[in-house]
Amino acid sequence: MSNADRVSLAYRTESSFNEASTGGDLKTLRFVSETLGGNKRHARSADIRADRNVAGIVQTDEDAGGELRIELYPRGYDDFLAAALQSTWSSQTTVISTSTSVSYTHATRTFTLCSGSWSAAPAAGAIIRIAGFAAGNAVLNGFYEVESSTTTTIVVKQGTDTASGNVSAGDSVTILNLAAVANGTTQPSFFFEKAWLDLSNNFERISGSTANTLSLEVSRDGDAKVTGAIGFIAAIAATATATGGDGANTAAGTLEAYSGGGRDNVKLLEYEADLGFRSFSFSIDNGLRARKNVGQAAAASMGAGKCTVSGSVRIYNSATAKAIVDRWKAGTKTPLMLVMTDAAGNTDVVSIPYVTMDTAERPTQGENQDVFLTVNWMASIDPTLGYTIKWARYSA
């Protein structure tokens, strides 16, 4: 018999859809649960028999796939995040390195280089990390989305209050343009291998696995860990008596999962405000469909639909909640940015720049409890930035 705590799951990116799955390095995955495997469908014969028996049962379809449930931790699932957005990661670049010539103007949310020019000015929509402001100005350190830039200025979407409002140059400041991925049209596929290590030579291979859905949630109603699920549609699954890798899998990462409890390290930004929230969730659906030919069990390829993004946020009823309801009634589009940071400073940032609030409700559900505003929202392409969702990463 097999124990769940002896199951190993590993993967690699395929060079072509449903490629021959032998040899090569596999990367071990951390996971909470999984349902990856094969599926078959059958139908009874419609033949009429005078003895009332079923004439036969035939296989009518075969496919594979399933869901991988995770606790999100830095760099653990970057391949799948890019796959769910159907794009590839850009490289991190340096905007300015250790300069004492950076000032900040609060009224216009503008960082200015008072001498020289940026090494590489970030484009609108870029996610940047600013570090090095000291003492009372340290509140300026953090992650921002760029609204616009020139060779010497950067205007950010999120403003930050400081004791003095404006900040003069003098601190040694570094600005990085983070590696990021925005939703696109590049569709990779993966080979998964599941191994029961307490059984002898017992494997299952799932090939042509393509990311169809991605969901993420953080809530103080539970243990506050950032959890998620990645759904795959695959070409075919098969059992095996030997590994499809080289036998020396790359180990999974060891960093802690992001958590919204106990430390001030998960933030949701809406317009210029750090939006205190009770729970936040979103999902991506790529509308994949398996393309199948007569006489072939495995899918020949995967077709993709629209990238649809939706979610919900729940906050305590307050003056902030009232302002959000006013924007909902006015039909005002709103940007959302989720910033997740671990104790070491590793960070993931999710930017959804063009959100339509669908419903906004503040029900009174009974005595001895708080009143919450729950907003269900949908996202569409930002007409200026040209994407619906962007994910950025920083490794400390």
C-alpha cells in the first residue's frame, strides 16, 4: 500500500507538445494535493437485444490533466505562472544603482534623478523596486507600478506619505525594474511524472500538460497562507516502470510560503491606497480545448480561448469602503496590485490594471459580527498598457 507522504511529483518543460518523454532533468515540485492523471469515457451500446442485456461497452474518449494545489512561495512555480499567462519572463534591469541624486515629489508621485539620467528608464506598467531611502524617508522603499517616465523622472501609480511630504536627494538609492510576465499568446506544455516511492518502480507520466487555469487566494479567515491551484489539460497519461527523467531530479526550493498573517508582508493596493483587506482572490482561465483526431487517443494540440481574469476582495466596512462603492456606482475602472513579500525580502507582485467592479455588497448578516464590503470584479485589457494582468518577481 502507498502513503500520500511518499508521493513525488516532478516536471520539465517540453520542447514540443507531447514530446517523447524519456531522459533529461526533472524538477521536483512542492504541492499540497494533486489530481493529475488520465481520464477515459465509455458508452453502452444502443443495440436492442431481445434478452434485455447490454450488447457491449466501448471507449469513446481519452484525455488527461488535473489540478495542482499549492502554497505559493518565491520562485517555486515561476514556470507555471508564465505558462498560465501564456508568456515568458523578462529580465530584471537596473534603473539606477546606488545614487545619492534621487528626490521625491509627493504631489505628483514623482521620483527625480537630479544629476545625469537613468541607466534604463522603465516603461509604463513596469514594476519597480526602490530601496535605500533612510530614516524618516524609509517609507518610500518598496514596490511601485510605473505610470510614466522620462530619462530623469519616474511617475508611479501608488503614492506614499512621508513625514515631510517631499524628499530631497541625499540617500543612497537603488531602483530596479523587475523581471515580469504579462499575459500573451505563447503556450508552453509540460511533462509531469508522479512516483510512489514506497512502491517499487511505479510511475505515471502525464505529457502535453498545458496550463488552463490559475487561482490564488489569501485570507485571514483561515491560516492566512497564500494558496493557489493550477489546472492543466493534458494530451495523454500512461503508467511506467522507470522514470522518464535522468534519475537525478533537481530538488524543490526550500523558502517559506507567503503568509498574510503575523507580518506586514502582503498588501493590496487600489489607486494610491494601501487597501486593508480581509481576503482577496483571483483566477485566470485560458479557455483551453483539446484538439483530437479520429483514431488517435492523445490530443494533437491545444487550442486557446480568451484570457479571462476575475476575482473578489473583502474589506471591513469603513470610509474607504464607501469610496469604493461610490466608484462602483460611477462605473470607474480601478487598478489592483497585490504585493507578497517573505521575511527575507523575496517578493511577488501581481498587477491587474483595468478592473471593473461587478458587484459591491455590504450586508448585515446577524448580531455580534463585523460588516464587510465584498466586491466581485472582472478585468479587461488596459487600453494603454496592452495587457490584462502582469506578474513580477524579485529575489532578495
